[in-house]
Amino acid sequence: MNHIHKRRIYYVIFFVCGLALATGFILYALKQNLNVFLTPQQLARQSLPADYHFRLGGVVKTGSIVRDAKGLGVEFMVTDFKQETRVRYVGVLPDLFHEGKGVITEGNLNKEGLFTATEVLAKHDENYMPKNVYENLRKNAA
């Protein structure tokens, strides 16, 4: 093996190591920014430590929203149609928050099984219709 072949092999090894290092940094950065949520069924299967901050996702159960008489407090049930989790939130709810709609809440679970939310994010469906099309569909349905 002559000098040119050795140099070429060193370049290839250097390139492969650099590529592996760059891939590792990218995957590490993506892992840090990945926001996943647990469903009520997954939550029931796991034992989480006290004050573990996580996201809970599911659907707001129909007929479960109870608002405080005074203040901004609200309690509701989040379900994945297999398990349910009671959620308590104090604050202004998003406009898209409704019964039967998707929701992601962020907070922690106490010892009694009540999820205390610090943030509520309402999910919308991906079916967008312009206002005039939506109104025509509503008129035709009536």
C-alpha cells in the first residue's frame, strides 16, 4: 500500500467519524425537543414518581366539564376510550377546548390520581373548510 492509498483511507475514516459524530449530535438535539404525551391507559400502566412533570393527551369526555362557581378553575375527564383521568386546571382555556375534542394537558399527577394541569392545549382536526363552505354545509344539514 503506497502513500496515496494510506492518505485516502485516512480521509475516509475521518469522514465516517465526522458523519457519525454529526448524526449523534442531531439525534441528541431531536431527543431533547421531542414532546410526546401519555394517554390515560398508558398512565394507568406506569408508576410515575411524585411531581413528575409530563403531558397527558386524549379526548375531553362528554358531560365531564365542571367549572368553579367563582374563578377560572375547571375539572374535566380526559379519556382514550379505555381509561379516564380526572384533570384540574386553573386558568383561561383555549377557544378550541370542547367536550368530545382532543386535548393535551401538561402538569403532574398527585397521589389521589388527580392530574393538576399547568397548561391546556386544545387539538383541532386537520379538516379545514373555508367559512362559506362550512356555512353552506350547515344550512344543507338543517
